[in-house]
Amino acid sequence: MNSAPKYLLIAGLILAGFLIFFFGGNFSGPNPELVQTSPTPSGTVLVNSTAPTVTPIQKRATSNALKTAACQLSGGIRFIEENLYETKGAKISYQNVDDRIRQIIWRSEPDDGALIVGPNLFEELEIPNGEREVGVSLTKTATARDYILTARITYGFQENGRLEVRSADCSGKVTVTML
């Protein structure tokens, strides 16, 4: 009996196993992204209704796990009315974010609880590098005329074979001016 077909079958199974392991069974390319717009004047967020859904299991960008993440804030927001504001280049730019589960943690000065700021997760943002417009909404009447927004981001860092979650403060700031 010829053993060549048996060896071809075994080689094919091994190749299929490697492809499934390294590509997770997704042979059509990278997962599509959800597209999110800036907050509307009412503070709600619109999501592109034609965007495909993202699979629950996201792949970690392991090639970036050894790099230190960084971020920059710039621009400003000026409220025209209580539920309407004008954006003047208010954005967050970031580099070397390794996973979609990482967070953006915002701080407001003064911190009177009047502002909700976003985005807050990299879940719907392009990684490892990108930028996004900053959005705000009011939860109550502002107690100050001017607010300064700063942020820090979390990221994975591999050291001695272990993946640690670290954070990096963003340089710059976003100013928010009330009416």
C-alpha cells in the first residue's frame, strides 16, 4: 500500500491546524471596525447602522506589547447653549495601544461632576495608533466657566515574560468653556 496519500493527509491536517491557531479561523482579513460619530448636541452617541458587528474575542496586537504607549490631547470645546457645543480641534491622539480593552481615563479640573467625557475605551478605536475627536456632555449645570480636561491611557507592557497593565499620562489638554 502506498503511504504517500497518508502523509499528504497528515501534512494537510497539520497545516490546517496552524492556520486556525495563528489566524483564529478568520481567513478573510482583519475584523471590521464599528464606526462611531461624535456626540450629538443632546449628548447621545450615534453608531453607524451599516457597520458590521465585531466578534466578542478580539486579538491582542502582541507585536506592540513591548512598546510604551503614549497619548496627546489638543484643542478646545466651547458651549454655545446647554446642549450644544462647538469643537475647535479637540482630539486625543495615541500610539502603541496593544488591545481594544484598554481604557482612557479622563480628569476634569475643576471636578464638579458636571462633565461626561469620551471616548473611554479603545473598543471602537483603531489600534495601535490613531486619533479621535473628544466629546462631552453635561450631567448637571456647570459650576465653572472653564474646565481643563486631561487624560491617561492604559496599555499592556511585557516584562520578564509577564504582561503587565500600565498607564501613561497624556501630554497636552483640552479646554472646555461654558456659555
